[in-house]
Amino acid sequence: MPIARDLSAKSIFSDRISDVPKSFIREILKVAVDPSVISFAGGLPNRKLFPVAEIKQAANRVLDEYGRDVLQYSNTEGFPELRKYISRRYREKQNLQIPVDNILITNGSQQGLDLLGKVLLNQMDEAVIEEPGYLGAIQAFSVYRASFQPVPVSEEGMEIARLQAVMSQGAPKLIYTVPNFQNPSGISYSDANRLAVADLVRNTSTLLIEDDPYGDLQFEGVKKTSFKKLIPENTILLGSFSKTVVPSFRLGWIAAPDQILEKLVIAKQAADLHTNNFAQYVIFRYIKDNDFNGHISKIVAVYRNQRNAMIESLRQYFPPEIKYTKPEGGMFLWVTLPRQMSSMKLFEIAIKDKVAFVPGHPFYVNKKEVNTLRLNFSCVDEETIRIGINRLGQAIKQLLTA
Amino acid sequence: MPIARDLSAKSIFSDRISDVPKSFIREILKVAVDPSVISFAGGLPNRKLFPVAEIKQAANRVLDEYGRDVLQYSNTEGFPELRKYISRRYREKQNLQIPVDNILITNGSQQGLDLLGKVLLNQMDEAVIEEPGYLGAIQAFSVYRASFQPVPVSEEGMEIARLQAVMSQGAPKLIYTVPNFQNPSGISYSDANRLAVADLVRNTSTLLIEDDPYGDLQFEGVKKTSFKKLIPENTILLGSFSKTVVPSFRLGWIAAPDQILEKLVIAKQAADLHTNNFAQYVIFRYIKDNDFNGHISKIVAVYRNQRNAMIESLRQYFPPEIKYTKPEGGMFLWVTLPRQMSSMKLFEIAIKDKVAFVPGHPFYVNKKEVNTLRLNFSCVDEETIRIGINRLGQAIKQLLTA
């Protein structure tokens, strides 16, 4: 006879799922929906910039021309024309040679991270993660029970001494990086830092994941060198249309060496067969029929102004001992409070004053209480940024004198 | 110094990915694209029945009314109105009470299988699988290194004695079933069989996955009782719009008990954040603005006629010793050749005679050479079915006399 066991018992679940941190940000966002709250908490692109009319036109054209074809099951690798476009764009924009066959379309970059964890990570395999690092990557690799090796990042990039120490203990399975306008901190790796990281990784078995969802959102300066250029055999590049077209379509991609891509395709097939084919056609058609680079320039202009407004307001309203990054692109900046100050305590005061942000701790793999926080500048207009940062400055002053 | 290792070495990959069978069907389908080949190999719904104009209308209405909202990031659980509709439909069609909060929208049912494997299966956990069983489930659970326990199915349903023997060795983690018009065999579990299976599972910790992508495609008879009705606490129900609307949108769902759904949401968030929100709105709008049940009736009428044509042709053209199932719905039937005959050998002859099918072995977890094969009747019109089955009958006769 089967043994009766309580269905609610922990034992019905896999060990891996118990290791995954719940998204603290989801909880934060629930608080921030109150319309009187000015929220710097979200991680969203600005909806005012979505090309709704152009997407509609593209959807109609795709259905008129390819109706039944685009609605049928499709291949796991993705729509060939879209993959060709991605390959061509890498060549034209970054002088990167990435054959079409090395590109797999995914349900957003997040699926790329899940598939990479799936095909690469055995339990307790070492994964270097930026500190602070992208929460979605921490979640994705936690599922596969990675042993995280945090390496601090600053406005220069990765802390080379720390990375060297980690590498000297044996090559980790992977290094996860967001070298351009990082989430959460907004920092970018300098070219010198990239070279130093590449020198440590070259000729090892370590794979470097270069997650680049924000690379096109560059406000100033020149484009820095991709790791794919420096250490092509070790680099897996992730990209996304979520920040440059729309996020809802869940369209991203992985560019990886042959053998890795082959395994990723097997994993993708088992995970969901393929990505929405209609969405792939619509995005491709949108790009083909419109001035995509012009659209990106518009996004960049708006976000640049909003970043400027935020930096100016921080200078004006924050006590001088508060440090913050000055991102050259992207959607976020990172604030460091005095050492003893808890960003969670600040959050509790700030939310009463109707301003929200994300306290820093979910971006670390092993910290519960930190003095850092993330501010988003992509979704809030300049005037509202000034009001919100003023409120936040008041909250900080209140906590400083408490 | 890091140890230089060969990047092509097997060691860079996780153990789990080496266990996943490559899709044999993908290879078969490559052969079958030759337009002179009559293919019963595909597993696709009939594209002629896709409601292209209605989908276009729905897409336009959604973009006109909710433009920016539907293009933004969205919540992991899925579009609330669509989940409400699914809940209501279960109540109206099957008298099943499934609260909206117990429904999670997934990227097709395949993602449901991946998420279930992820949250439930530790390495070597036992998973009962139908023999023959759905290839996609075998792939999805292989990723999580399940120990498969095959239980034969016939036109009655699961072999109860075998299931009882498996259960008596300790409750397996899960039982995967497609009780209505199964892929690959077309069989359905009788009500008596469902009761017997339910009796074995009730009051154990085993979870029964009831995958029901074909349930609406019923040609005759009355709807049989869902396991969700018989053993609600143990049953996880999977559904899909791929066979009733369009597959490209990758829209399915999981209905699961509270605690399991909570874990699935965490896993889904780490896997891809959420399902394409635009696609969810469009499907909901399509259903709301059109006679969805009338559309399903049209599909049923076409598939019923094609099944009839196939059964008649099998009777006419196949030697009498060849056995086959008589499905009451769905898209497939299952042929059993004489014991010594290899369906792979038959495939080699048949493809020269310009007719294709799927040899049975990928639907078993541990067999390389079998005397069974799958025929699809949803994609081929009646006249072509007659020609194709005639060709296949000739190939069988050729092999019988070889």
C-alpha cells in the first residue's frame, strides 16, 4: 500500500525550488501602485515611448501577408529573418561577427538565463555574480543551486583583485556580467577593466555571460568593447528588444558558441517548444518598416534628460555625505547611504512621505540589511523626479537626525 | 592560476542536459517537408482552420483600447480576465470549481511541464509515464532527471495492475497522464479506469498531472470525468489554446492546488518573468468577440471526417493483422504492426514511397526498436489520407513479404 503523506509537506517539492529567493521587488511594487506615491522602484521602460501605432501596422501587415504561417507551430531556434537581422546589427554596430546559426530567440533575456543555468550548472557549481547584481540572474541560477561567488562592481567595473582570487581557486563555471549600464547600479565597465577581466578568463573553461539589455540606451561617450570581441570562445551574449521596442512581447536572444547553442536548443525545446512566432514576425516587421535607430535615439533623449534631472536633484536635495553613481546610460542609478544607515528603514519613512525605491538587499546574494538602494529614472518625468528626490532627501535627513 | 580546460569538454555542461533525448520528430519532419511526401508525421493542428481574420480584428481592438498597457511588462500569473474565463469555462463545461487564483498562464502546456518538473522533481524521483507516452513530457522530466516508471495504456486506459505494482513500492512523485485522446495513441481512459486510477492515488502524496490539450476535440460520446473531479487535491490540470485557437501564441495554463501554484509562480518568474501579455489579451478578445464554441465545432467536424477517412482507409488498405486504435477525438491514432516488424524499417520503405509517419520508439522511455507508429489525421484532407494510407499499406505488404 502506498504510504499516506501530507500533500502540504515540504517533501513534495524539489530541493532546488526551496533555494529560490522570492522577489522582494514584487512586494515593493504592490506598495508603489498608490497613485500618490512617486515611484523610483520600477524597472520598466517608459510606456509613453512604446511605438503603439507602428506595432499595430506591423501586426496587420504580418497577418495579411503570412496569416496562417505565423499562427502555426514553429521552429525552436526562432524566426530566421529576425536572427539574420540580429547578426547583421552586431556586425554593423559593434563589428562583431556572430553567425545566424549561433543565435537562439528566447522569451526575453530572462529565459536565456534560465536555459544557461539549465545546460551549464550542476549543484554547487561556482557562478561569479556582480555585487550588487541583477536579481533575475540570482533567481535563475538559484534554481540550479549555484554556489555564488560575489565580486564587487564599481564605476570602473569588476574588482579585479577579487575576481583573480576567485579564479585562482579553480575556474568557476560561469561569470555573469552586465557590463553596460548595469541593473541595479547603472555602472559600466571601463575598457581597461574589460581587458583585465578578459585576461583572467582567456584560456580557462569559464564562460562569461555578457547580458546587454541596456547597451543601446547610451547617453554619452563611445561604445565600449564587448567581451564577445575580447574572448569570443568564452563569451555568451544576451540581448533583448524589451528596452528598445516593447517588453510585453518577451523577445530576447542568446548568442553562443556552437556546442553550447546546440544544448540550449534542446533545453528550449523541452522548456516551451519555441517562442511566440507571431511576436517574432511583428517585431521584425516593425524594425524593417520603421526607423528603429531613430526610435532608440528618442528613448535615449528622454532618459538622458531624466537622468540629468535626477542627478541635479540628488546634488540639490541630498546631504553631501550620500554617494551615488552617474550612469552614462540605461535606466538606473545606485545610492550609497552612510555605512550605519539601513535602506530598509529609509524605505519605511519614505513610503509614508509618498516616495518609493528598491532597497539594495535583494541585489546581494547573502545580505539582509544594507545601506544601498536603487533608483529608476526611466519612468518618471523630470518635474516629478525633482519632487520625488526632494521628498527622499527629506526622508534621509529625518533618518540621519533620528 | 586557473586550470586551462578544453571548452568543448563534456564537463562544461550540466549532467541534467546530457539526459535529455533529442527530438527524433524534428529529424523526421525535415524529411517530410518534400511536397511530394504525404505526411502523417506532424503533430500540428490544421492551419486551414486558424481564425486569421478574427485574430487580426482582436489584435487591432486590443491595441486601440489598451495600447500601452498591453505592451508593458506584466504580472507572472497572467492576464486576470483570461484566467477568469478559464475558471468559468471549467465550471460551465465540466462542473469543475477551479478558483482564478489557482490558474497560472504558461507559454503553452510544454512550459507547464517544465515548471512542474522544476518544482517537484529531485534527481531519481519516480515519475509514472504512459507507455506509449507524450514525447514532450519525457523530454521535460528528463531535464530534472526523473526515474521513469512506464505504465502501458490501452483503449481502456492505464494498466491498473501495473500502476498498482508501481504504487505499492512507495508513492511516486507524479503520474503523467493524457486521459483524453492521448498523444501519441489517440486512446482515452474509460470512466471505470479513471475511478480505478483515482482509488490508487487518493490519500497518497502522489500528484497526478492531467494534461488535456485535446479534450475539446471530441468527435462522439460524452465527456468523461476529469481526475480533478475525482481526486482534486492530487490533480494538476494542464490546458492549452494551441489546438482550439492557434499554437503560435504559446498560450497554455496550469490549474494546481494553492501551495503548488505558489511555487510554480516563483519558478515561472525565474524562467521568463511572464507570458506575452499582448498575446493573452488577443486570445481573450478573440474568445469574447466570437463564437468560440462554434469554432471548436468546426474543427471537430473536419477532424472527425478525416479520422473517418483514415479508419476506412486502414480497413481497406492495411493487411488484416495490423491493429490500430479508433480515437473518439484528438489528432492521432496508433498502429501496431506484427511483433517482429520494425516501424523504423517500415519508415525507410515508406519515405521512398512518399509517405511519412512517426515510428513509435521516441514515445517509450527505454526502447530503441518497436513495432508501433503514430499517424496524424488533423492536417491531411480526406482524399489525401486515402492515397497516403494506400501507399503505407503497400509498404507494409512489401515489408511483410520481405
